[in-house]
Amino acid sequence: MKKLVLILTTFAALTFSQNAKAQGTIVDAAVGNENFSTLVTALKAADLVTALQGDGPFTVFAPTNAAFGKIDSNTLGSLLKPENKKALANILTYHVVSGKLVASDVVAALKKGNGTVELKALNGQTLTVMQKDGKIWLKDQNGNYSEITATDVMGSNGVIHVINTVVMPK
């Protein structure tokens, strides 16, 4: 009987913890992942945390720390300064699309669009999602590419797709 109670208690605890994780916002998901610490720092510097904790839904193409590492350290340091908050917010909102687009939605749109689909980011500019070499890529307004390396990190107010390069608006 004790084993049964222990098993049921463990099962209930695991189920609850999984549900609790799934109920966090996309910001909570980013904060809870050490690979997004630079992104979280940037969101705080741009005063976007509260906005991305809102109802949404949002789709975030989240650059990893390694993606931010591709930016010159002086440039990144400058962007994080208070006087550059507007420019930083423009870059970060270029990584966010209104609505919840899970990977299967993106794949369906790519099939319908013959391998490409354009998405309007929150900053008003366009991101192009494309299929190339068996992978899914983002193409920014400057013609640069970022590979989507992981998909469908769920939050209560949207979804995160992980990218390996910071996309830049014009």
C-alpha cells in the first residue's frame, strides 16, 4: 500500500509540475532556459518583459546566447544602454509575430506558399520564412538568414521557436 501511495504521489507531483511549467508565459520559458540569458537581459533593457507577459498570443523567434555572440560585443553592449532602448526594442520586436504559429502551422504555410511565407513582425516589418536544404530559415529585411534550430517551446501566451542568428530589421 505504501508503494502505491508513493507512486501515486510521485505521479501527481510530476503531473502538477509539468502543468505548472506549461502555464508559464513565453517570458517565463525564456527566463527558465540558460541559453536565453542574453535575450532576457535585452528584453529587460528594452522594457519589453511586461508586454511579452501579456495575453498574446505571440510567436517568438528567440535567438540563443550563441546567436547574440555573433554580434560584435561593442555593438551589443551599446544596444543594451538606456539611450539605445528604442533601437533595441525595434530589433527585439522584429523577432515577434502576433498569433501562435506552431511548427505544423509554419510547415503548412510553407507548403501553401511554395516554400516561402512572409510574416509581419510586431515592429511592422516583414520576416520571410523559407524552406531550404531541408531546413527552415528566417530571412530578414537585409537578406541575412537564421536557421530555426528548435520549435514549439510552449508558453501560456504563445510559442517560442529557437533561432541561431539574430535577425535585423532595416
